[in-house]
Amino acid sequence: MFITLNQSGLIGWLTLGFGAVLYFQVAQLLLQRHQLAHEQWQAIRSQLLNWVGCAPLLGLLGTVNGLVDQFALGEIQNFGNGISQALLTTKIGLIIAIPAWVILLLAQQTKEER
């Protein structure tokens, strides 16, 4: 059975919204990187890296929430489906965090080369 995004629950959608805002901020930083002083660049980049670290934690929160809900239901026959739905939020968090982290690291290297 294919799991859709709708089954990730509220935390899954909040994680996606967080990711959209995060990538908007990363894009703004990249567009302004030549106009910012080095200290400003480093400060904003550091803050964004901290926010990138929050995405997997939001995903983990969704997983824990989904597992708690699944254990509370106590339906053994649907347990595998419930676990896979719960893990979807962790996958979303990692899909958001890893590319953003790589983009910020590559941007730092190109900034230092100039």
C-alpha cells in the first residue's frame, strides 16, 4: 500500500511548511551573498544551519507522535501500516535538511573562494 502525504498528519504538513520557509530563507541568502559583508554572511548562514538542524527533529516528533497513536489504538493487524505512516515524517524532515545543509556548505565554499 502506497502511503500518501495526507497520511503524515499535521506534523508532516508543519514540517513541509517549515521546509518551504527554510528554503525561501536559503534562497534569499544566496541571492544576497555578494552584497553582504563577510560577518553578516557568516551570521545569517550560521542561523540557517541551526534551523536546518530542526527539520529532522520535527520529523522525529512526527514519528514519535505517530507511534504513540499507533500503540494507543492497539490494532495489531494494521501495525505495519501505522509504523510506515509514522516514519514518513522523519523521511520528510531528512529530505528537507540534507539538501539545505549541502547547499549552505557549497555556498560557503564559493563565498570563500571569491
